[in-house]
Amino acid sequence: MFKNERNKRLFHIFSNLFIACVWTWILYVQSQIEYSTTLETDFQKAYMFVLVIFIIATIIRMGYHFHKLRKYTTAKKLSKSH
């Protein structure tokens, strides 16, 4: 699917960024809704907590792929210089 490691990592970085943006938008919309019962409010809080965890995990995955991309780029530069 990908011609090289660089394209693979860039795809993962940008797709994770898109997913994090979608989940952030869902979190924003969910925070604007006011529920009347305690059960609904508690469910909303739990759902928002899970969304925050997903957003954090996605940002960490972006960092991981960025780190791998830098490692690949550095190795490629070193191999060209020799």
C-alpha cells in the first residue's frame, strides 16, 4: 500500500490527527448537551471521560509515528552520506 516507510508514517500521523479532531468535536458537542436525570448525566460524564482517554491515546500514537518517522529520516540521511 505504501511505497516507503516515510509515506506510511505520514499517513498514520495525519489519519490520527483527523481522528483526534473528530473525537474532540464529539466531546465538544456532548459537553453542550444538558440532561435532566442523574443517570443520563452520569452516563454523559463517563462517555466524555472515555472520549478524553481516546483523544490522549491518539495523540500519543501520533507522537510514536512522528518519532519513528524522524528515526527513519535520520537513518536514511546517514546511509546516503556513507
